[in-house]
Amino acid sequence: MGGSRAQVNKPHKTRFSSKSSRNIHKISHKDKNRTAKSNHNVAQGARAARLQRSKMLREQKKEALLKEKRASSGSAGPPRVILLFPLSVSVNVSSLAEDILRLLSADVGGAFSSTVVSSEYKLRATVLHAPHGDLLSCMEMAKVADLIAFVASATEQSTCDYIDSFGSQCLSVFRSLGLPSTVVFIRDLPTELKRRNDAKKIITSGLTSEFPEDCKFYPADTKDDLHKFMWLFKEQRLTTPHWRNQRPYLIAQKELLNYCNFFMNFTSLGVA
């Protein structure tokens, strides 16, 4: 038999290999420290960049909210449209609208306009009351309202009487359209404190399921009740339906239609 008798180890076996050959693929201790330090610097830089970006986004959001609040509040901003909707035919929303306008207006006597500027609350507001039984008018008012205040009466005999058939129909339509910010006003509460609190709890428990989770209930009988609500309302950030940003509606207090036939038939519509 020919050939060399020298022992030849397989290259993937390390049992008989030398220490230097086993460590030849490893990085030196000096280069290893340099690589680890470089990776640490990269990680620190990425973390600092993330923190800086998060801080910038928070500041931009804060500035946008502050700008929105300044634009929507104050006597120079657009009026906030409050729609008073009666949940039943027995609720008198006309008297409630007069109470709110009297509270906001500086004039003690005389007729009130539906839009007033309040120097005390630093607020411009338009108060509308929906006609009970006119579904189309209620829908058009709900499309432009910034706040829908549903009004319930505490004089009803049972919980099912707080909302009549027309009120349930309008609520269903409003949910389909998309509700803006909502509150519930409770009228005709007893004057005695314990009975007043009990009546409010009964109405709240009976109507909570009909409205969004963030909808709050407020008594609205006295001037102090409306005063407390107005202080909260002027600081409230109102929510609007998503479709209103795509298909906005225009509300006008007065309109004027002009015809110009000098050179061509031309019609202009002026609103105020």
C-alpha cells in the first residue's frame, strides 16, 4: 500500500488545531472595543433623534390646539352655534333660549338677537331652538350646530315619557348624520335639594343609553345653573363630525339676492 502515512485532520475539527488557528477569525480586543463604542454612539444618536422628534411633534400639537382655541374663542372669533332640541313636545325650549341669551347679553331689557357677544364670558354664541315636529328643519339645524343641547323635562310621569316618538326619530337621524358635541339640559327640577338630586339621577339613568358616553347632564332652571355651564362651555373643545370637514354648511342670519342685467344676466347672493 502506497501513500503517506501522515495524519491528516479534517478542517472542521478543532480538537487537534492550535489555539492561534482557532482564534484567527475573532476580532482583536482593541478593534472590538472600537466597534462596540461606535455602535453605542449610533444608538445614542438615534435615541436623541427620536426624543427630539417627539418633542417637536408635541410642541406642534400644542401650538395647533392653542391656535384653534384662540380662533374659536373671544369676541373676534366665529360664534358658537348652540341648538336646543326638545326631547318631548312638553318641553319649552323658547324660554330656555331666552334665558341663555339674557345671560350672555349685556342688555337687560329689549328684544334679543339670536347671536350675542358676551364680554363676561368672552364668547360669541348663536342660540337656535329646533321646532318640534319639523324633521327637515331639525336636520338642517343639526348640520350647522357646534353643540346640540337636548332638553328634557323632570315633570314627566315615567322614564319612557322623557323622549317621545318624534324625539326618538330625530335622535336616530342625528346618529346617522354624525353628532357634534352634545349635552343634556334638565328643566323643571324640584327646588328642594334632595328631591332635586333624586330627580336628576332618575333622568340621567333613564337617558344615558340614548346619548354618547361623553355626554354630560346639566340642570338648566336657574341663572346660576346656566352660569356654571357657560363657564365650562367657553373652555370646552368642541368635536365636529368628520363629514363636516369635507362638506361644510353655511349658516346665514340675513340674505340678499341682487340681479344685474346691464350687460348680462348675473345674480349675486349676499349673506350676513
